Amino acid sequence: MNLNHLSLFLHIVEKGSLAAAARELGLSSTTVSDRLSALENHYGVTLLNRTTRALSLTEEGRTLLEGARQVIAEIESLDSRVRFGAQTLSGVIRISAAMDLGQSLIEPIINDFLSENPQVSIEMFLADNYINIVDEGIDIAIRFGNPADSSLRARKLGDSQRIICASPDYISQYGQPLTPNELKQHNCLVMRFGRQLDNPWHLQDNGKELAIHVDGNRIVNDGRLVRDWCLAGYGIALKSLWDIEHDIKSGALVQLLEAYSPPPKEIHMLFPPSRAQPLRVRKFAQKIVASCKEKSII
């Protein structure tokens, strides 16, 4: 059934003639007549008795009229609700982020945004492994590195400098590496991304990249736990500077091998391929950008 034909049927009944409905809709009388015939052919019944002077509803026409009014009203109500949700700050925002990024960067933004927009609710999915944001219905994803899926829309938020670090307790007990190769003699705290271990640590030596394979007795897929283990003196970690900046400043962690620091890693904000975004999603994305500028990430 064509909803346009159904709407036209309502207009014909309300105006009392095909000609009046045609004038109302800016259509020719022939077009109106053909569409009414198409609707009647669809149901296999006569909906209107046509005479030269008047139209009258058949029994089937009266049944359709009652149902059509209800259907069109529900469609108009649905259209209004969808458009209202797209133009106002209300509804759900689904966000995906790496553990560190979600807890350190996104969580404070969520707190501010929800206090300013009480009609919005947020679902945040924290995972350091890959998530298909289209399949999972994610509105915004924050990720390290270049996007693996070229169909996603991406905006670079800035660069994240990663550093090698350890606690003073670990250093006093085991010493500190003075060259990248000496990392192989230490207990390193290793991140897991899905099935992949982040244990070739990519460092730099006078602009030349070094891939140092490290090992350790603690492996986890949670960047926050790597930080906690490092603070507790269990090993050496490779962490984003902005994630442990306070620990470095307070002396709780010490930067190691500063001359060999890895190259910066890009941070991207990713969106599904569709260009249409509700206002709530656009505003939250703008809040993320503003926060990154304030933190000098951008």
C-alpha cells in the first residue's frame, strides 16, 4: 500500500470531490483519479461511488477511512517525535572509548554535559580491543591510531605522547634500563588488544624507529590496571603521558629512556558513515573538541 495514495484518499473524502482534492494538492484531476484507482486496485474493492454530482463512501471505503485517519495520525506523530529528537538535546548517546581515554578524557565531559542537558542519557562502552561501531550502534568512538575502517568519518583530536615509566620502588629494587635493549631484562607490564599483545614497544633513536620485544608476568586488556600495577612497583609500563601526567609530576612514577621516547600516537574521534546526526551527538562531539583544546591535546 502506498501511503501517499492513502493520504490522497483522505483529501478526496474531506474535500468532497476529486477536483477539489486536486486543486488542494496541486495535482491534475487525471493524476488524482489514477491514484484513487490504484488504491482501489490494491484492495480489490470500490472505495468511492462516483457520480457526476457527488461522491459517497462504500462500506469498504468507510472502513478504510477510519483506519487511514488513525494510520496517518500515528505517522505524523512519529515523524514529529523523530524530528524533535533530532533537533533537541534529548535521547541516548552511545559512546565507545579505549579504557584510558574513556576514564581520563571522556568521563569528566560526560559529567558536565549531563548536568547541562538533563534530558540526555549516555551509554559508554570502555574497551581497549576493536569494536565495530556500526554493528554496535555507537554514535561516537574515541580511538588511538589511524582508523582501520576507511568508511568511518574521522576527526583528529590531537597526538598522544607515550612514555616508558616505572615507580621509584621498582627502580630502587631492580634498577632502571639505560638503553632500549635493557628493557628485555626487566619485567614489563603488557597490554592486550583482543588477540594481539602490545609487546613490541616502538621507540626512537635519533629519528630511527626501534621495535623492542618486551615480556613480563602481568598481561591485561585494561590500561587503568597497567597504571595501577606500575604505581605498585610491579614493573615497567608504556603509558600515554596525559594519562599519568599527575603521577609523573608528583613523583609517583618516573620517566625512563626519555631520549628514546616513542613517536606520538594520533587520537581520533570516529562517527558512523551516515552524515545525519542528532543535535545531542553534534553537541557532545563539540564538547569533546573543546575539552581537548583546553587540555592542549589539539
